[in-house]
Amino acid sequence: MFFIENMIFFIKNVSKGVLSMSKVSVIVPIYNAGQKLHKCIKSIINQTFVDFELILVNDGSTDSSLGICRKYEILDRRIVTISKTNEGSIATRRRGIQAAKSEYIMFVDADDWIDKNTIEILYNESERERVDITVCNDFKVLGNGKLIKRKNKSHFFNNDRIYNKDEIKNELAAAYLHGHPFPTYLVAKLYRKDILVTSGKYLDRIHFLGDDLYYNLEILLRADKVKIINKTLYYYRAGGFTSKYMPYLFEDMINGYQIQKEVIDEFYQDSKNSRLNGISVMLLNTFKTCLYNLFNGKLSKSEIKTLIEEYVNNDKLIECLSTEGSVKVFSKEYLTAISTKNIDFLYNMGLTMYKKRLPRKYLFNIISKIS
């Protein structure tokens, strides 16, 4: 059945006359995506727009992912499979960008999928308006998305709009300094390849958390024109990194905060205090996630408390406590617990968050297995 179904895809592509030099490169970074990868790949090769190359970058998967990629590669000449040792999402995307031959690039995560018109719509908008980035809206879905899906209700998607350089800086990029209501992820966007290739100076300082954000932050500040369209074309499968223990979470959080400070110094001198308030609130919010994250692993109580003690001695965390934004947003008890190094209070805060989220975590696991 698999062979017959995909032979139909291949014959369809040949009959449509797919060109050897594609207009769009679609990059899918893959790590142990398993059977979910079928839905992702099929949604791409069944696009109404056919003049693209699909670059599947296998990041050292230990499951069936590479085999699935190879089968589709045989059946569709637009597909290129790259297999490498496990290096993480940043290096995997970079490998895909290096291999891309098209003027435009878009990313699709391996467990997500896209509407059949996605590439056609994004490409046509990009060409017509001559923009650096075209952005569409997305659905957050559970399982296969048939029962539960939620549209991103960010005000940025209220209408179609083109942003010029100053508007990009003051509205889109600035959103990443205040809790980022503008989507930070690399997916659901079509980029000019040259702007991706010439950006990325912050990525070597990040392990995982915020790699999309800090890449996009730099890209936006380089861009001359961005088009946002009020069409929901991308299906993002909910799950989230916070369900697994992330040993580098605190380090990424602090490094990201420092990157944001550097961006403020370079681009936002005229509104520096307001921007510093924003990133202070972001850091202290993420610190709560760090506390929760400690309970997702197999750390003992004493190990968790030792890490919390290390965290609350960090200068960057401490400097956020006294900003006007932090004092307004957070409880006095929380800020005081950090400043006085009340390890027991912070331990119990993390444990409470962990217990509260357990039912949701179990629900995600059940739906994932069913779908």
C-alpha cells in the first residue's frame, strides 16, 4: 500500500514537469519522528506548488525515521535525504540551509504538517511584494488535529500587512523583548535564503532554548520588508520541550538574556529602560520554568536543591529582581525568595508546578499514542 500510494505521488510530480532548479527549498530537521514523519512529508509533496526541493535532514535518529526518508527519496526526485550524527536542532537546520539551492527557504518540523496551498501562497506573496520574509498563521493541534486545534490569536494576524524596516524593528523584533506575542518559531515563514545565510551570530551561544527566537531576532533586524498574511496554513503538533528534563535550560536562559541586552544596546537606546523591563520579566518567567524542569529528570532532592542554589547566585538573575517591570509583575514572595536564596521556597514552587502539570502531561502522552 505504501509503495502504490507513493508511486502515485511520483507520477504526479513527473507529469507536472518539476524543474531541476527549484524556487523553494523546504527543510525538515528530523530526530526520532517515527510514523509522524509520513504525515509531514505527504503534506509537503502533495502541495499545489510543485517547484520545490524537499531536504530531509536526519539528525542521528535511532528509530525508523531514516528508512522512511529513504523510501520517499526513491519515489520523488525532489527529495534529498541528508543523514548525520546527532548534533541538535541548530546544527541540523544549518546543514539543511547549506544544502539548499533555492532563493527561498521554509522550515517544517518533522511531527508537524502544512496545508496543501502553503508553499504556493507564501511564494506568491513573497514574489509579488518582494519581501524578505512572509509569515502565515498556525494551528496548535493535539494528535492528528481532527478533534482539537487552536488558532494563534495574536493581534499580528488580524489583517494582512507589510512592515517596513522601522516597523519591523519597533513592532516585530521588539515583541521578542516583551514576551514575544509575534511567533518566534522558524516554521510558518518563508525566508529569502540570503537573509538566513548571513544571520546566526547568536546561535553558537545557545544549546536549545530560544534558538528560533534569537535567530529570528537577528533576521528581523536585518530585514527590509516583512509580509504577514491572515491565513492559517501550518499545523503545529503540541507537546513542548518542558515535558522533558533539559540540563542546559538555565544556561540558555542566561545566555539569551545577555543576547537581548546586547540587542537593546545596539538597536534600542531610545527605549532602553522599557526594553530592559521586558527582558527582566521574561527571564524571571523562564526561571519558573527552570524550577519546574528540574523535576522532569531523575535528580534527587539534594541535587535539585544544589542546582537551585547555583542558580540564585547568578548575577544576571539577581539584577532582574529590582527592575520596575519585575516588581510590578511578580509577587514579593517570589522575588524575595530569590534575593534571600530561600532554596526550600523555590524547591516547593517547582514541585508544585510539576504536580499541577502531571495530568496535562499524561493527556498529551495518551493522545500522542492514539494518533
